[in-house]
Amino acid sequence: MELFNTQVAVENLGPLLAGLLITIELTFVVIVLSLGFALLVALGGMSRWLLLRWVIKAYIELMRGTPLLLQLIYIYYVLPEIGIRLDAFTAGVIGLTLNYSAYISEVYRGGILAVPKGQHDAAAALGMTRALAMRRIVLPQAIRIVIPTLGNYFISLFKDTALCSVVSIQEVVFTAQIVAARNFQYFTLYTVVGAMYFLVSFPAARLVGWLERRTRSGYRRRSARLG
């Protein structure tokens, strides 16, 4: 018996590519939402308002203390019992965004705290408000610091979309499961799926490395001019 069936791989390439397209779409939507929401969470967690900090801390600990799979199941299958019904794609987006925003917010916070205190003092000496200094001085430096970590999270996110099969999103893994249940060509189909993941993840990792080098070189040139 042939272990890898080329004919099966070719015949099912169309459905698998359609599933991969949904995976990529889901990844990009969650990336965009997480980048913005996580920044708000990070700034809220560093707020002077004690109650807001407590709420943010509770949210982060809840997301980090429970499995992503359980969170997706809860959003899609449990919330309808209290009248909140979401379609599969929306439930997947919300679950992934809430989970990854909690982790990314801590990345942001670490980047902000890594900016030297002298930068804050210099902004204050120039008459900048705290919000203006954060936007023009602190955040640009913090983003440069956290780019490698963010890139790793986004690659992990691309792979974690496979968990959305539990809420019936027909991404590439779920599509392979459906097809394999009919023809039992597990080795062939999952090998193709693995190759698809690698062909997307590897260039993404290289892009993250290029962005890191680009931002570092830009920072060095700017520092040299200021020097």
C-alpha cells in the first residue's frame, strides 16, 4: 500500500487550500484586533486608577489561567444558554482575540517598562503631557523592543487557529479531518496540511527577522545622527 498517495493529495488540494485561506483570514483578523486591544489593555493595566488595574489584572489572569480550547468552547457552546449566540467564525475571532490580547498586553507592558526613565523625564522637561510622551516618545521605542516577541506570538496564532475546529470553523485541519474520515488517507492529508503550515510560517518568521534588523539599523542611524 502506498503511504503517500499523490493522487489523493492532488484531488483534495482545492478543499485544503480553501481551508488554508480561512486559516489565514482568521489569523489576520485576530492579529489586527489583538494589536489594538492589547495596547489598550496594557495602558489600562498601567493606569493610575486602581479599580481599572484590578479589572485588567483579573482579565489577564483569567485568560492565562484557562486553556484556549476551553475558552472557545465556552464562547460558542455555553454562552447561547444565556442568550448570546454567535456564528462560528465570530466566536473563533473573539476567543482568539481575547486570549492573545492578554498575552500581548504583557509584551507591550514589558516593552514600555524597558524604555529608560530618562526618556519620560526628558519628555516632561519639554512640556509634553503624559499621553503625548507615551504616543510620541515611549511607544515607538517600546514597539521596536517587542517586535521579535510579537512575531513569535503571531506565528503561534497561525497554528492555534487549528483549535477553532472545535467550534466548526472549517479551517485547514478541520477540512483534512472531514476528508480523511471519508477516504482514510490520514498520512497523505495531514502531511499536505503540515507542509502548508510550514510554507506560511517559515516566510513569516523570516519577515519578522527582517523587521527586527530593519528597526535596529534605523535606530542606530538615528542615534548616530543625534550623537
